[in-house]
Amino acid sequence: MAAPAKTEAKENPPVPAEKAAVEKPGAEKPAAPAAPASASRPGLFSLKAWIPAIAAMVIAPAASWAVAQYALLPGIEKRLAQPVSDDAPAAPAAVKGDKGGATVAPPSYEFNNVVVNLAGTMGTRYLKTTFLVTGADPNLKGTFEDNKARLTDVTLNVLSSLTLADLEEPGSKNVLREKLVTSYNQALGRKVAEQVYFSDFVVQ
């Protein structure tokens, strides 16, 4: 009777406990490990993170161009249109001819290479200048030529009364222009001269 019991034990060997737990029908399988939390977050170099930077790079050049075109350039052009300084008046304005043809320069008379000693320099410093006198009188040139000696003397008196300090003052040329125009009109007894334009002005 003992032999049959031993044979049955060999035909059904014992199953390991771990394998039985895994293969046991109806048992719950272990849950898969959860994915790292960082995997669900958007990456550092995602498109959404770069949208503001890309927009700034596109908008900045356009804004700079608009500011330069409509704010800076008009101001610069306006400044360039203004006279450079008080010592540089506008050039004589051209006027139309009698028949409305080509424009002609206003009446004028030129004093060439006038040289005078400056006051208070003991003859060591002098002024050399060339300038144009203009006015509305159509006979201005003829009037100056007829009175050349007197107007040359007036010119020398005005220029030689200047000191070196006078010429170093701001706007000194404008003051000199006014003196010359006033002196010419007083010498002629009527308003003939209106403006003086220097083409050469050297102090040595």
C-alpha cells in the first residue's frame, strides 16, 4: 500500500510559491509605474515659450522704422531748412523779368578787396573784405557808381572804426551789415541799400 502514494507525488511536483501567485487565475496584476511628472510639462524650448520673443523681434524693427520716418526725419528736415546762423543771411532773392521770363538777380553793387586797419591795434591787425550791396532800387548800381568816392569813404570809415573785440562778438557781421546799410542810405539821402552779403572776410 505504501508504493502507490510515492508514485503520485512524482507525477505532480510542487509549484513554487512566487510562480503560483503570478499565474493564479483571478489575481490582480501589479499597476505599471507612473510616468515622471516632468514628462507631462511643456519643454523649455517649446513653441509657446518662444512666441513672445519672436513677436518682439518682428515688431521692434517696424516700430523703429515708424519712429524714424514720422518723428525724427521731419524734425531733422525742419532744422536743416533753418538758417545756419545769424551771420549767414539768405542769398539775394531772384525776381522775375518784366515779361515774366527768366528770373534775374536783384540790383546790386560790389565792393572788392577793401582793406582797413582795425582800431586799437596800432596798425598791426587789419580787415580785408569783399561784399555785395543789394536793394530794390533798379538803378542801385548806377547810383553807387555815380557816388563811388563818397560811398567808398563811408565804407572805410565804418570798417576802420571796428576793433578786434568787436569782430569777436557773436553776431558781429550782422551789426556791421546794419551799420553799412544805414550809412549808405544816409549818405545818399534816401533808402537805396537794403542788405549786405560778404563773400570774403579775413582778419589778420
